[in-house]
Amino acid sequence: MEKGVRGLSLSDRILDAVCLTGPLTRCREQLAAFRGAGVDLPILVARSASTARAA
């Protein structure tokens, strides 16, 4: 876990619970798990690693 602005941060556990992160195959597995849990309309925003680093 990295510290963000003013010491605020999100744990890896929280991010895994609500975000699709990692390689494409892992994202597909996470999306399938969300759908299996009843998520009907996921909101997806794609960001490349280079775009994420620049933000």
C-alpha cells in the first residue's frame, strides 16, 4: 500500500474489492466474479499503465 496525498491511501484489499486491476486475464476474471456477485451494470474506465503513471 502506498501513501497518497496528505497520507491518504486505499488498501490493496479495498482496491481489489471495487476495481479491475492487473493484466487483462485477471481483469476478465475479476469482472466475471463481479457479474457472478450480481453486478448488472459495471462502470469501466480503461487506463494504460503509462496514463496511470502520468496522473
